[in-house]
Amino acid sequence: MKEFKELNLKQELLEALRLMNFNNMTEVQEQAIPVVMEGKDVVVRAKTGSGKTGAFLVPILQSLSARGFPQAIVIVPTRELALQVSSVAQKLGSRTRLRTVVVYGGASINIQVQALRRGADIIVGTPGRIIDLVERGALNLGRVSIFVLDEADMMLDMGFIEDIERIMSMAPRDRQTLLFSATMPREISDIARRHMKHDAVRLTVGAEEELTVTTITHYFYMANGRAKFSALLAYIEKFKPRKCIIFTSTQRESEFVHRFLVERGFNAIVMHGGLTQSRRESSLQAFKQNSAFLISTNLASRGLDIPDISDIINFDAPDDPRVYVHRVGRSARMGKDGRAFTLYNFDQKGLMQDTSVIANVKMNHVDLDINKFRDIKLPFAEASHRSFGGREGGMRRGGSGGFHRGGFRREREGGSGGEGQQEHRSGRFNYVGRGFGERRHGRDRGKGGHYDRR
């Protein structure tokens, strides 16, 4: 494992790395940084938690000098990831004059405009807000020399591809383009082919079939309805998670599980897309500092680098193995050990087998003493088989209408107001609404697939 000091980096950058305790490069950093520093376009496929952020920020900070206008832009899929990447960029650039500005939906655009007017060398932001700022004339990408797409496959899943291609067309054609992704679907490969130089370097870190880190042990338990809550308590008692993220499929279920744990004395925080941005940020900060449990939708499944997460619990099994990979990737960061525990409904044995094969992981059945918690009282009338398991009511796999969770929701962040549609076998349901200062365009595909609710 090579050290950063072996690279010919600026002294101020080396000092910042040392202060952040970044001495040795990860495998993806070791492979990518020298190639990026040569000015080549690079496509990197590396699993979650491998250190991709440093792989593009270090060479960006090495190559730029302070000029007060956007020279590098990093596009990320979520506000939380934008804040995280910008925080790392600011710390790494703390001893330089380079200025990083973060822009995202759900926050005051006027404050972001003012920050841009004061001068910015590096822009980190979400697609919708970047387009809004360009349309307002507050952001000019005409002199961008480095263009980064981070978590590219998640942006595909969230329906950002048209926005991404539009933003890429705004930057100079002779720019350097860097694309980082945990998986490499065909659509992402097509973007690389259309928008990157023909001699772009393609790096794959880890075996092609190795989607999750090998230091995670994967457990499962079959339970429906109320028994899922009993199994949750039994797992917590058995393994005593030090720091744990519990994933649910909907905001409503996140609130239910959060309340259930809090009423039993657990130090738990909830975070989902239905909360204001300030609530989401405070929840994340509280979890990082002193909370043992974070209950969240897929909002927390990608890009968030929270140290020392020992356990990932899928209270609702994700319908897509890719979502499983990204959820469990929050644990066992940077070579540490971790556990992943998934509660499957009795009708999801096929899904469990598919996840095991596609994610290339061994699922281990765990023995839990749920009888000890069989008579627990749930704090809400909705906690029944109808709400937390089975196919009734259209809440899990709705047939021809209602709220359909069999497909995949795509959400765009951007301006104000909102519009979107949900497609079902029987037709289409349109909705219009406000979304915490975002423009949302959602789509649920009714025929199978997977569901990702932020």
C-alpha cells in the first residue's frame, strides 16, 4: 500500500492529508490518482467504501490554482453526498486558496448565488440545482477544465441522466472527464462513450463480480408483520450493534420503526426525504456524534461516509440486488468488519436467492429468540400484516392502482414546485406538489423492478 507522500503533491496538500490522517492510499486511489494527474479521462468502477472521493479530489486540488471562477465541477446525486464531498474538498484545500462552493436543492438559492459571486474554483452540487443556477446566469461552466460524475449509477437510477447530459454539454469539449461508479450499467457505459475522449482509461478495482466488500457477514431471517419487530429486537439483543443504520422502504415505515425503538429506550434518529433539509442535516449530525441507530429510507444508502458503522439492518428487503449492495456498503468501510441483516417476508425467498446470486454474497440464516419479544405492544394501529408484510392493500406490490411499491421511483432535485408521474399496468397517476424547494419528477414502473424511495 503506497503512501500519499510518494506522489509529487503540493506541500500544503500533503499537510492537509496528514492532518486528516490520510497517509496511505486505498487501492482505487493508488490506481486512479496518477492517471488523473496525467490529464486523462478516466472511468472507474469501484465498490462502495473504497475511497473514490479522494481519488478525484486529490488530483483536482493538485492541478488547480485559485482563480475565482469554476474550474472543476463535481456532480453528485443527493444533497447529503454534496455536503459530504464539499466538506472533504474544503478540508483538503484548507491550506490552499482554492474555494469550494456546494449547491443543492432544498436550501436557499439566493445564498448559493451570493457564494458563487464571491468566487468559486470548485463546484460540488446536485444536477437540478446546477441547471437552475446556470439558467439564472449565476453559474458559468464555460471555463470548467475538470468534470466529475460521482455515483453515476445512482444518478441513472434516480432519473438524472438527461440532466447530466445537458450539464455536460455546457462545459468545454476539451475538458477532462472523470466518471466514478459502484456498478457499470449499459447506460453509464453509453454516457462514457458519448461524452469522454476515445482514449479514456477504464479502471476496475476489485474483481468484476465483487460488488460488496468481503469483510461483511450477511444474515437473514424470515418474518412477516408484527414478527418483524420481534425479530428486530432479538437481533439487537443478540449482536448489540455499536452503530447501525436500519433501512425501510417508505418514509412512513421509517417513522414507525423510529418511534418503536425510541419508546423502548434506544438512542435512535430518523432521516428521510419528507423532512426539511435542516432536519435531515441535524439528524445525520446527531447520528455521527452520539446516536446508535439511524432509521432511514434509501436516502442514506449511497455515498455517506459515516465511520464505524457496525451493522446494516434491512427492515424491508430491497427489491433490487443493486440497492442491497449500496445499503450494506455503509458498513465495513475502508477494510473494517461489518454485519448486514435482512428481514425477508415469507413470500420473498426468491428475492433472497436472487440477491445472494447477483450480489455474490452468502446469506446466513441467523437463529433469533423472537418468542422473548412475541408479546410486545406496537405503538400504532397500522402495524399489522397488512402494513408490514404480505401483498394486501397494494402497499407492498400493488396490482393496478393505489400506491405501488413494485417499481422504482425516480426523483429529481431542482427548482421550486414539483411534478411527476407514477406508471402502473392500468395507466398513469399524475401528481403536482411542492417539494422543499425542489423540482421532483418521479416515476414508478409497475412491472417488477425495484423501489427506491428517498
